[in-house]
Amino acid sequence: MASVARTTVNDGRHPLIVHSHLRWDFVWQRPQQILSRFGRSRPVLYVEEPVFADDVSGGSLDVSQPAPGVYRVVPRLGAELRESYDDAAARVRSLLVALLGEGGHLAGTFDDAVQWFYTPMPARTMIGAFGECAVVYDCMDELAQFRFAPSDLGARERHLMAAADVVFTGGYQLYTSKARHHDNVHFFGCGVDAGHFGLARSAETVVAPELADLPTPVLGYFGVVDERLDYELIARLADAFPTGSVVIVGPLAKVDPRELPQRPNIHWLGQRAYGDLPRYVKGFDVCLMPFALNEATEFINPTKTLEYMAAGKPIVSTAVPDVVRNFVPIVRVADSIDAFIVEVRSALTPDVERIEAGVACARGSSWESIVASMDRLVATAVRARTPWSAPSETTQGRHATTTARVGAGTATGTGPSAQTRSSSHGEAASTRA
């Protein structure tokens, strides 16, 4: 175990024990943005999915501090547990109890904590194990619709929804879906570090060297490269701009690299550090959101939308529902490949009003404001909570809605057309775009 600094809670705010399907050092996205800010005011334990190895006996936890106040935990388990998720989760639970309990390295640091889930998978095993004062589900994607999702993920999510005191969603489509099954659901869309991505507008920022000498126009995307991208669109776009360049920045996930379209003017650059992204987006003439319209994208609300806006760039997207709802007309939206190409051509002619509107939208959509609102809702849930009891597998759970009373949560969006809303009507393992 790596040496870590101890953090004590001295301001009355509850620590967070977080369970996530995403590696902290993968693409910097919603969990890292939110939790690094929570870590400024209380300890955050970020528990990742296990790593399995043949030479591990008994299991161990690698603990490090990637950000102030944030403890990253990577469980390392024996290979014999790889095929039994619940046995592996039970072993992780035992290791965590030892870490946080009397005599453990972090004893006392996570007493009276809030358990916070980005994935429903370990909920059955972890809820109730740490004397938590509340349970939060931050649903950033409809993970059950992603490629290679576990077959029982939906049932596990129902269990988590039944036990959760408050549910957050990363998209309005998700909000309308989850509000049918819980009476305390709140939509918090994307935030943005406007200062960071605003560096792309600075004369002092140097374009990334891989882009500096590419033929223009440079049509660029950054984000995860997975089943949510439309690869036919990317190929057709490269063919439509044979003297230009299509640049894709981001790691591959669940996609065979041999299946990626190859053209002399398509550049697959792989993952780059979050801190370097302004140097890449500065070199884009048009920012792309070339998402396929499929089950995996039905509920997404891409974080990169506001990041592109903060960079002061024109943006073209396919007709992802949350993008259409929240970000038109700043974002140009196309409903076909041919229309997408037309919109890209149009975007190459500067539209100062759209750019300025995008920059202003980004400036008004900070992660700090999202975290502050979440903090207030969690504090309210803690105060309102009754003693927890295990949710029944045969019922909707203590937070389930009925046909007479459907989701009375609130939706707090980001974007030019999204405002704070309350509604009496409501309408997982992968990565986020």
C-alpha cells in the first residue's frame, strides 16, 4: 500500500465512499470532476473494480491520492475470483472494512460516510457494510444498454434504486427514465472547467505538435473511442474532405482497432492527458460529436459539448437527444451523414454569434455550482433518512413510485435551453463520451 496522507473531517460534512466502474486515470470525466471538488471539503474514497492476477493470494488494496482529499483504491484479487462477481465484491468489502475499521490505515477517516455509486454492480454487497448515513446513485449513463454489459445489471440497478436516498442523473433523458422509479431524482447535466478549456483561445497556448503541420481543415474529436461512435460517418467525412484531416483523440474501449476506418487523412492519436486537451482542441477547425444513434447513445449527455464551447470552437453533432434538447442552436445538429458533412462545411465559415454564445454558456456551467447543489441535496437526504433496512427483491423498494405518483424529482440542466425544472411526471459497465 502506498503511503497516503490522513485527512480528518472537521467541518461536519460527511465523507464519501464511492464505487465506480471507471479507472481514475482513464478519461477525465464526470466522476473525477465532481469528486475532486468534493475532496476539497471532505475525504473521498474512490473504489475501482478489481484487478485480477494469478500470483495474488488473499487480495490487497492499492491506495494512493491522485487529488487532494481523494483516496484511490484499486483492489487486487486472485484470479480464482474473476468469474464470480459477488465473491470478488465480498472480498473487496472485507478488505475495505479492514482498511477503514479500527486499526486500519484509514481508521476513523470514513466514519458516518455517504455511500455513492456510479455502477449498480456492487450495491448488494456494499450497502449497509460501512454504517453509511445515506446512499447516492449518480447515474451518468444507461449502462445496461452498453456493449458487454452484465446480464443482471438491470436487476442490480433496481436494487440500488430501492435503497438510494437520492438519485442524480447526467442527462435529461436519464432523468425522465429514472424518475419513474424513484421520488427523489435530480438532473445535473455536464459541467465544465471553463478556465482550463478556455486556454484554447489564448494566444499563448501552442497547438499540439501532432496537429501543427496537418493539412487543413482539421476536423477533430476527443473522447472515448467505443461503440457509441459512427465509424461510417467518420470514414465518409474523411472522404468528403480529402485535402483536410480528421483527428480522433482518445483511448479505445470495446472496439477492435482493426475495425476502425483507415484513410491517409484519418489520424487515430490515442489517449492524451486531460491537461493537454486545450492544445489539441486549439488545432481543431471544427469540433465533432460523431455519435451513432443507437441504444448506447440514447441517454448520453456528452461532457465534451461544453468543453468544445469553452474552447470557442464551432461544433457539429449527430442528433443525440440531450444535445438537441440542451445545446441547439449553438451546436449544429445533423440527422444523416450527408447532412453532417453539409453542417461541417457550414461550420468552417466563422459564426461569431454562435461562438460567443457557446463561451457564455460554458462560463455559466461550472462543476463547482453542480457540486454545491449536489451537496445540499445529499445533506437534506441525510437529515431526512430513517434507519436503513435491506430492500426487498420482490418489491419496488421504499423509494418506488406508483402509477398515482410518478417521479417528483427535479431537473437542473445545463445549456442554453435548459433551466431548473420540477416535474410531477417522469417520463451499466462502460465509459462516458
